[in-house]
Amino acid sequence: MQLARLFESWNRLPKGARLAALPALAAVVVISVIAAVAAHPQRVPLFSSALHAEQLSEIEERLAGWNVPFTPMTDNVLVPAGRRGDLLLRLSLAGVPHAHVESSGDLLDKVGALTPQSVIDAQARDGLAGDIELALRGIDGVADAKIIVAPAKAAYFADETAHDASASVRLRLQPGAHLSSNAVDGIRSFVAASVAGLDSRRVTIVDDRGIALGDSIESGDANDLQSSLQSALDAAVGAGATIVRVHVDYDRRALQSSVERRLPSGSAAIDGTLQRERYDGGGKHYERSEQQLDRGSETRQFSATSAGARIARITAAVFVDAARGADLYQVRALAAAALGIDPHRGDSLEVGAIAFAHAAVPRKDGWWLAYGAIVPLLPTLVSALAALVALRWSIPALGALLRPLIERSRIARGAAAVSGIPAAKVRGALKDEPPHAAAAIISALPASTAAAVLDMYPPEERSAIVRRMQRPLSPLLADPESFIAHA
């Protein structure tokens, strides 16, 4: 009913107003599309400078892991303008991207035919250091590395001092990471094997704090024990369910042992026993005597000294998350076996269950996961929706405009087909046609022929055909032909 009233109101409008309404509707559609595009978040380059290939790969991998929508480019990525600052902060905290390191291939590409040999050697050395840095980034626990290689120098003159090749390695470890003594020794051997003529003893490895790695036996033993137990508990109980802390006390006193030995002065034994027996048969007398012999000796004293740093006592504490409900007795037994706890030595192990502090994880709506796929399609969806709405409103008007033209074409073809045919043959040709088709054909005939054909129909069919021969007016356009003429 409301739609019919709307059509009646439309028909009461002047023709000029109706002609101006269609461009207004088109303008509304265009404005809707422009507003949808303007409402879509603007995308800007994430970095102000171009990125290298390995840096771009790191950025794309991290953004994909965070489920952040982005558009990759050849040397940058496009992100929503409102999130650029937040993403730069998160990437900075994550240490991404790493600084670009020029490898041997990059540096040797700069060598020309007139480049001095000293410059070529320096670039080759820097490129080798870059290759080692890139290789060390792949080690578990190492976030970044910096290598400085000092080549060997020979003494050609008497006042010069020769020195062997050496290398300095500075490692930046990932948060919470620890390198065992075996890992540090492996890095030292890797660097030494990468540089010709470099002895592993001439490789110094430090962390960002300036502490030499792998040189302290004490810290290595404590950290190795702690890492070993922590990894075992993470695998058995679950990551984040336990916290392990191990402290090792060492006995730094040097032990000195001394042994004194007596050596024979000759080939005979040092001491011996001389026995003598005598028997007198006549007097029935028996005599036996023993004499201890000491042939002298040479005394020598042997001493040995051993360095300190022996384990004197191990103190360990294991914190277990009470929410996990782990068996503390089993955790204590496994921890004691893994650490080598010796009660006779004075070692102690404490295992306790406490409530860990857990940061509240914000709930993410399901639509948030589809944000990256829906937002880019919003302009297209709005445009399609506006086109469908405009098409829905224009279909009745277009139908009203095209219907008379179609009917006129059908009538013209029917009239041409039946022109000059007697009324009886026309009636026979229209025998199986429905009333609306017969009305279209008969209306195109001359008046005398149309009247003769209608007389041949029964009264009910004649009434149906006559009703359809009357042209109905469109509720939207009273006179479509006049509309087309004015258009």
C-alpha cells in the first residue's frame, strides 16, 4: 500500500520534477560511493625509507603473525594510517627489522678495475664479517651479532711487531635467552673456521653487557644446570608453568697433595729379614734367630697442586604454578636427579606451588579476525549495494517505458502477418492463443476485420480479449510515450 501511494505521489509530480529526480538519484549513488571510499582507512607506507629484501621479508612475516592487514610493495609495506605509530613501536620492541648487513657479494660488486688492492682486501674482510653476522642470526637465542676481524700482520722490519689474526664477536641475545658453554664454544669454532689463519683461542665473544661468554666456569655450570632443568620442566609440565633458579657455590681453595717415597739405593730391596737356625744333635739343642736388615734408601717427595672452583654446594628453587596442579613430589624428585643434588655435600632444593600472575588476555571478536579481508572490500560492497538499490527503484519505471515499445513491436509483427487474411483464417490462427496474445493481434487489425474476428469468439473469451485490448496506464508514468518524447 505504501509503495502504491508512493507511485501515486510520483505521478502527481510535474514532468520536470520527475525528469530531475533521476539525476538526483544518480547523484545520491555517487555521493554514497565517495563517502564509502572516504570512510575507508587511508593506507600509508610503514617506513619513510626503502627497505632491503631481507628486511621486507622480516616485516611481512611479523605483520602476518600479528594479523595486521597490509599491502606489500617492492621496498615497503602499506598499512592503515591510524596504526602506523603503534606498529612502528611494536616492531621496535621486537627488534625488527635488523640492520642491513652488506655481504661479500654486495661489497665486491663495488670493486672496479682501478680499485687499489688495499681497498679490495678491506672490503673482502668486511664482507666476510657480514656473512658471519648473517649466519649467527640464525642461532637459537641470538638476536643479532657484530663481528670485527683483525687480519694477521707480519713483521717485515726489525722495529715492527708481528701479531696473529683475531676476531671480536658481540652478541645481542633474545630476552630471557642463555647460551650454554657448548654453544659459545661452537660459535667460537665457527668464527675461527670462517677466517683463514684464525685460531679459536684468538676469538673473543661478549654480550651487550660487555661480559665475556664462555670464560667463566662458575656461571657456565650454574646457567647450564638451570637451563637444562627449565627445559625439562617446560616439556613435562608445560611452558610457563615453572620457574627455575639455580645457585652454585664453589670451593676456590687450591688443593696441594704431597707424597714421600723411599727408593732403594741399590738393586736389592730396602729392607729384609735374615733368619738363622742351628741344631746340636749330641746335646739335643736347637737354636733359631731372626735379624731385620735395612740397607738404606733414597727419600723423594712428590707434590701436586689442583686449582679451585670445585662445586661445594648447589642451591636450587623451583616455583610451580598452583593453577596447573602439578605433583610437587615428582617435580622435586626429577629436579634433584637433574641437578645432581647431594645432601651430604650440603645441597638444598626447594619446590613450592604459588599462584603466578597472569596478564589478562583481551578477547578478540570473531569480526576482528576478518577485519583485514572485509575492510578492503567495503568500497566495492557499498558501490554494489547502491547499484542494486538504484536498479531496484528504476526497474518499474524502465518496465513501464519498455513495455509499450515491446507490445507495439509484437502488434506490428502480428498485424503484418495477418494483414489481408480473411477473418475466418485469423480466427483459426488464434485458436490456441491466450486472451492477451489474441488481444494484441486483433488490436492491430483493421476495425472491420477485428469486429468480424471478435464475433467468432464465445462471449466469455470475447470479454477477456476486449478487456486486454484496453491499454492500462502505468502508476509511475501516466504517459510513457510523452516521457520519451520529452526526453
